[in-house]
Amino acid sequence: MRKLKNSELDRLNVDEFKEAKKTPLIIILDNIRSLNNIGSVFRTSDAFLVEKIYLCGITATPPHNDIRKTALGSTETVNWEYIENTLDIVKKIKSENVKVISIEQAEKATMLNEFKPKENQTYALVFGNEVKGVSQEVVNASDMVIEIPQFGTKHSLNISVSCGVVVWNVFNKLTKSLK
């Protein structure tokens, strides 16, 4: 088995990415501290053609060297916007018929493996602060909460890992339902 060269991967260029049909997913980052986590979320969002990222609160914005280091150019492809208050963007996009889902451990949370996205529905996935998680007021305003099942001794995953797991899972389910 031979590893493929980057030139053999048949990836979109920046202009093709901007014109491509996007996955009906929006990412909301609620007060993320780590610039590396932010960059990783950009890369994941690029990989799965996410519509947009909202960077909220203390979440840093491009251009920044530490974001660029992990984003590897995806800050130039993925549409993003800074919003000071996470709750403001949650309320706004809910009024546009976007279903807001906090990724958190909460009472009555739906396990990720049990989540069944609907066709023709855009979802906004909210990922929270590395220590405090998604703020309670944002959880309260969400349409639902999804929890990633975990079986070890730790209580959570790194936000960039959580984003990768959830976005891949929802992307996979959405693309299967569209076929």
C-alpha cells in the first residue's frame, strides 16, 4: 500500500470550496480559550464543508499565528464571524429556523449515536469552554443537547476532538439521508 501524495488527493481549491454546496451545519464556539482548539475546529469545518463558524465571547479570531498553525489555511476557506454574546447568535439563528444543539452533558441529553438529523434542516452545534463547557443560558436556549457517550474515567473530551467526533457523525448521517 502506497501513501498518496497531496497532489493525488483531488481536493478543492479555495475558490471551488467557496462555491461548493455546504453541509447544513453551523459551528458556534462559546468562549473557547485555546487558539489551537480554534484552529482545529476550522480544519474540521473545512474537511466537512461546514456552512459557517461563529466565534463568540473570549474565542479568538483569525488572523493569529496559533490559530493559523493548526488551521492550515482553513481560516481562508470557512466562512466565520465574531459575535460577542453567544446567546445573541443562538436567538438570531433560531429565528431563522436553524435547530441549535449544545454538545454537553445534561439531563435529558440525547446520546450522539441516537441522534437522527432531519433532511432539509440546518443544525448549529454549540461547543463550550474547555473548563466550564457550554454556558447554562445557552443550554437553556438550545433546542436540544447531544452528549458524546464515553466509557472511561474522564468526564470530557478536548473540544477539538468533540467537534471532530460530532461533525463527522452528523455529516455521515446527513449524507446517508440525502442518498
